[in-house]
Amino acid sequence: MSERFECDWLALREPADAAARDRTLAARARDGLAARPKPLRIADLGAGSGANPRFLAPYLPGPQHWRLVDHDPQLLNRAASRVVGVRDADGTPIRFEACRLDLSDPSAAITDDTDLATASALLDLVSDAWMHALAGRCAEVGCAALWTMTIDGDWHFTGPDGDRIQDGDDAAILSLYQAHQARDKGLGRALGGAAPKSLRAAFADHGFNIAEAPSPWRLLPGQRQPLALALVDGWRDALLEQAPEEARRIEAWWRNRRAGIQAGRLGIEVGHVDMFAEPSP
Ligand SMILES: C[S@@+](CC[C@H](N)C(=O)[O-])C[C@H]1O[C@@H](n2cnc3c(N)ncnc32)[C@H](O)[C@@H]1O
């Protein structure tokens, strides 16, 4: 099965991702790339509607040439219109090409001249074998890598101070949802929340120096409500797909938690991890 992502969903998540992404790793990427010959060649895997270059390009030295890789032509068209005018750290507009490509073979996406391979919100969809192929390809090419917004498998509701709210039903629902995340999304049995561990192991095995930082979404009650509501609605759909026999329980849970979000009583925290990996000298 191949996963499709809606423009609306990507538009909802873009500002939350931009708020959550770890700036120190973006700065490490900037420093790590400074000595490379220019223009910098950057491959963005699963580029979607272009959120990653829109966030990252202004942190990095220029000139930059981005290769935006995705299998969805509609998203690529949207990306192409949204990265026009995005500038590098020196104020020069970035250059880019949109590549319609299936990511089943990471080697095709990461060309021999790549300086930085990157992705945002992709790596929970891939398998452990794919992750090792990715790290192998990055090592072969000698590029650095910045992987952001990789889910760590945890989400929970929060109160006004960000305090965790999770009853037995929430915990049972979470583990049902984690089973859904492990389904094949087109790139093998998906890692879901196990992605950060697999990513770390794959790049360490290939001799990269690794730096990691958490990048959770912290959606406090009453904040980013459209995103929080879209999240619980998406969880409900996934849960019904995973366990249709538990529909009554899932619907009751969903109605209750959705009402809490709508009333501004509940927020949501979703765990993510960012990672920068540099080839050893
Ligand atoms: C969660 S979205 C993230 C999009 C974007 N990076 C962002 O941060 O908004 C995952 C992206 O991966 C792409 N994708 C998923 N599976 C793919 C595959 N097998 N080949 C190419 N692209 C794929 C989807 O089309 C989608 O654009």
C-alpha cells in the first residue's frame, strides 16, 4: 500500500513543524556544510508541498540547489509554487528541481553529487531495511544528513500546563494506533515509533557522527485547534481500520476526547526526534 498525504494536512502541520524543529541541529548542518564547494546539492526525500526547504534553506549557506523528491505529482506542483522566492542564508533565491520518483530505492533519490540528504516527517513510514539502505547510500556518496520530525511513537493529551492526561482507555487506544503505524506504507513494514532507534543504529553502523534532539509538537489546550482536531480525526480513522470490531469503543473515545479539544480543555503532545548525521572525516 502506498501512502497519500493531503495538501490540507501538510499545510496544517507546517507551522507546528516549524515551531517544533530543533534549531541547534539546523545550525550544525550549516556549520558542517560551510566548507563544501558551492552550490550545495540538497536532496529532500518525501518533499510533499515543500515545507522542508521553506524552513531549512534560510539556515544554510548558498547558493543551494534542491532536488525535491516525491511520488505525488500534485504535491510536487504545489512545492514548486511554494519554494519560489525562498532564499538561502546569504539572501540568494534557491534553485530547485521537482523529481517525481518512488523512494523504494534511496539511491535514485540521492545522486552522487549530493552534499546534504534531508527529509521531514518521512522516516516513520519506512522499514528497517530501507533505513539501512538509506544510511549506506549516504555513506557511499559522503553526504551529511538531516532527518527531522521523525515520530517517536508517543502521543498523549495534556492539560493547561502541558501535564500528561492519559487514562487506561487512552493507553489502550495508543497501542492500537501503534499497530496501525507499523503497517506497510509502500516502503516495507513501517517502523512507526521505532524509527528514531533504527535511524540511529543505521547511521552509526555506517560511521556517521550523530547528534539528536527532541522536536515534539506541544499543542496546548486552545492552541492550533484545527491541527489537534485533524489529529484525533485521523487517529479515529486509523483505529477503525485497524480494529473495526472495536468501533463502538473507538467512537466513544474519539467523541469524548474531541469534545475536550473543542472546549479548550485538552491539548495534545506528539513526540518527534530530529537528527543530524555527519560522515566521519
Ligand atoms: C508526511 S508527508 C511529509 C511531507 C513534507 N516533507 C513535509 O514535511 O510537509 C510524507 C511525504 O512522503 C511522500 N512519500 C511517501 N511514500 C513515498 C514513496 N514511496 N515515494 C516517494 N514519496 C513518498 C508523500 O507523498 C508525502 O509527500
